[in-house]
Amino acid sequence: MDLLDDSVVPEHARSVKQEAREFAAEHIAPNAEEYYDSGDYPWEVLEAGMDAGLVAQDIGEEYGGKGYDLAQILAIAEEFYRADAGIALTLQLASFGCEMVEQYGTDEQKEEYLRPVAENDQISGLGVSEPETGSDLAGMTTTAEKVDGGYEITGEKYWVGNAVEADWLTVYAKTGDGDDRYSNYTLFIVETDSDGYEAEHIPEKMGMRASKQGHIVFDDCFVPEENVVGSEGGGFYVLADFFNHGRIVVGGHGLGLAAAAIEEAEEFVHGRNAFGRTVNEFQAVQHTLSDMRIGFESARALNWRACEKVADNEDAGYWAALAKTKSTEVATDCAEKGMKLHGGRSILTDRRIARVYRDVRIPVIYEGANDIQRNLIYRQSR
Ligand SMILES: Cc1cc2nc3c(=O)[nH]c(=O)nc-3n(C[C@H](O)[C@H](O)[C@H](O)COP(=O)(O)OP(=O)(O)OC[C@H]3O[C@@H](n4cnc5c(N)ncnc54)[C@H](O)[C@@H]3O)c2cc1C
């Protein structure tokens, strides 16, 4: 039975899902182990993804992309993450932050910054988190001070995908000190070759090693006035809206990873013998596999329902948080169970199940840690 079957996927997203599946089988899965081991940035796979028209294509047709909608990006995510989460993250982050420029940016910004990303000549990133603050979006301390003709950014960002590799980033910085702490932030387009921008990779990670995050130090980094995205003071609200879309896709990261864990566990138990039979014949093993399926199917149904709700902007924050939390936690549960079913072989680092086990630790954190999602669910359900 096809775990990621397309019956739950809206019809318009099915063909790109199939393309993503074929691409993942040919380019992502076969390279997963090598890039995990080396921890190198998977430029070759990224370029192949660009050639296949599967990178940065959520950008609208008027700026050179294909205008893929949320359902299409979610469909791609499920397929890519099943094949390998590290490479998948690199492919999907190549246009990170662009959505906000597309929705709130000026025509000039879209021409100058979105088009090269959509045409795969440049890659982008999003710089929000800081060394001392991650969850509290209204507590970030990197500041953008108004100067003649623009702003000077000073401070640090941490965990930023493509901080070293990107051509430009959307950066979230403090521009005010008012009592309403949510209205003190602004988004800026920052070119990574600007004076006062220095980035280096963060230390090696235990999972998703084929994706690269960086630590940025801004030292009076000048950004011209015309690079403000949206309005001064509106950054928090733009970001919150953006995260609703992102969390649906991160749910897809969890679904892909959960599918990988289930596939791997099912294959293993049907080939492994103990007590004169294959281990899948033991009822305890069957029940474990059934529990994995129950979790997976519940998460997938919820995630696709939430996708529709967020696309229609109906209680988007609530549905996005539900989907992100459920799907990423089902992934951790399936990985844990998959490890158990592999016995001693689970801990061999070259096993796919071991890679999945390491990778599932990550989507429960990024795009807002799951405890933060629970805060949002409670608040928005009242
Ligand atoms: C692989 C990876 C890629 C990333 N990519 C990016 C990127 O491209 N750009 C970017 O800006 N950031 C990125 N991040 C950062 C990510 O968004 C943050 O790590 C995340 O928001 C959590 O922030 P933190 O690590 O500072 O945790 P903290 O905020 O320090 O929280 C630690 C823990 O405390 C608990 N906690 C904190 N506050 C609350 C609360 N109010 N209620 C309940 N519990 C709470 C939670 O359990 C939480 O997990 C990435 C992170 C990772 C791991």
C-alpha cells in the first residue's frame, strides 16, 4: 500500500507530487547517506532540483516561478522528506523568506530579488532566530537603526538556513521600543555581500546534515530604505502569517519522515527471523506497526485538512499549529518504534532508520517549537 498515496491530495497538486516522487527516487534517496556522512552542502542535488523545476517554484509566474500553492508545496515536501530530510530541507529552503517579499514587497523588490530566485540564479534565506532568543519573536534584540537613506543593522542571528550560501536574506530586526512589543519589528532584504555582514556555519548537527545553518554577525550593516519589506513596525505580523503557511509544510516534513520510518520498519520485520519465523509474525510487532499506521494516517488527514483551512485563511494559526505539532510528533513516534523493531541494527549509523531517528528531532523544533504550538492551539481555540 502506498503510504503517501494521492487520494488525500487535491487534484491540482497530484502531477507535481508525482514529479517530486520521481525526482526524489532518482536524486535524493541515492545521495542521502553520502551527504549525511560528509555534511557537505548538496549543490549538485539542488541544481538537479532546479533543472527539474522543483525548487523555488512557489514564486508567482509574473516573477518567473510557477506559482505553486500551499497544497503543491506540501505535496512536494512529503515526497522529498521521505527520501531524505537533510537534502529536502536544502531544496525547500532555497527560496525561504521569498513568500513575504512576494506578498508585502514593492514591485522593484520583486523584480530585483524574487525573479533571480524563481529563475534559480540566486538562493535566499530567512534570518529571525538569535543566539539568545528563538521562541519569543517579540524578544529579539538585533536592531535596525534609522540613518540617512536607510538603516544600520547590528546584532546576531543564529540557525539561519543558507546564511553562508544565500545571495540575500529576509532579516527580522527591532526598529522600535514601544509598549506594544509586537509592533517593534521590521523585515529587511539584506544582501549577504553587504559590508557589516559576516556569517559562518554553526557547529555540526546530529541530523539533517545535508542542510546548512549559519551564525550571522551584523556590525552596522547598512540596508537602504527601499529594502524594507512591508511597513516599519509590521514585521511581527507578517512573520506570524508566513509561519502559518510554513507550519503546514513542516507538517509535511513530519509526514515524509514518518512514512520513511514505517517503510523501513515494515521491510525489516518481514526479512528478519527469530524463533523460527519472521518477526512480523509476532502480534506485538504487528500491533507496533499498526500503531505507526494509526498515527500516520491521523496526522496526514489532519495536515491536509489544515492545509485547506490555512489556504482559505480560516483560523489559520490554529490549524497550522495543530498540523505541525501532530505530524512532527507522529514522525518522532514512528522513528522510535521503527528503531525498536530493528533491534541492534537500529543503531548502525548507515541504516536509514537511524538517519530518520536523528532527523525527526528537528521539525519538532523549527518553525516554532511544539510547546509554542500548544500555546497557540489553546489560545486560538477559545
Ligand atoms: C535545523 C534548524 C534550522 C533552522 N532554521 C532557521 C532559519 O532558517 N531561520 C531562523 O530564523 N531560525 C531557524 N531555526 C531556529 C528555530 O526556529 C528555533 O530553534 C526555534 O524557534 C526554537 O528557538 P530556540 O532554539 O531558541 O529555543 P528556545 O526559545 O530557547 O526554547 C527552548 C525550549 O523551551 C521551551 N519554551 C520556550 N518558550 C516557551 C513557552 N513560551 N511556552 C512553553 N515552552 C517554551 C520549549 O520547549 C522550547 O523548545 C532553525 C533551527 C534548526 C534546529
